[in-house]
Amino acid sequence: MLEHFFNCPYCGEEISMLLDPSVRQQVYVEDCEVCCNPMEISAEFTNAELVYFEVRELGQ
């Protein structure tokens, strides 16, 4: 597992998330642990290295 830090698109607080590099492409929804708003998370790995990460407001 890889810990990745980013800012919530709603409240701007820095949060961290554990990502699984064994899954090459990932898209899922997770609530911010600070403001509880839903975020859409997109991540892509190549050779277990994070090459793309995006977080955005759900529905944007």
C-alpha cells in the first residue's frame, strides 16, 4: 500500500489515503474525513509507481 497526501477539493484540508499499487487503474468515491463531502478519486500506476492522481468534487 502507498500513502498519498492531497487536499480536499471542498474544504482544502490535507488528508491522506492508502492506495493499492497492484490495481493499475482506479476510480472510486470516498468521503473526506474532515468535511464528509464525497470526492471522486482517480489513480493510475505503472510498475507499482503512481503516475496519475486526481481528486475532484463528485459530479464535477
